[in-house]
Amino acid sequence: MGSTIGSASNSTIKTILLMLSSCENHPIPRFNLRPVEKIL
């Protein structure tokens, strides 16, 4: 069950990162999110 929650959390985090990277008004540039995605 713990692994299932972890997978769901990772998917949620990746989704949020994609939303942030696609938002032009967000202060975080896309290139700053790429290393984070590689870690996840």
C-alpha cells in the first residue's frame, strides 16, 4: 500500500511540474524543472 501511495504522489508531483512548466506566467523557468523531473 505504501508503494501505491508513493506512485500516486510521484504522478501528482510530475503533473504539477508539467503544469508549472506550461504556465508562462510562473516565475520558475522550464529548464529549472528538468533536473527535478529526472530525480523523480
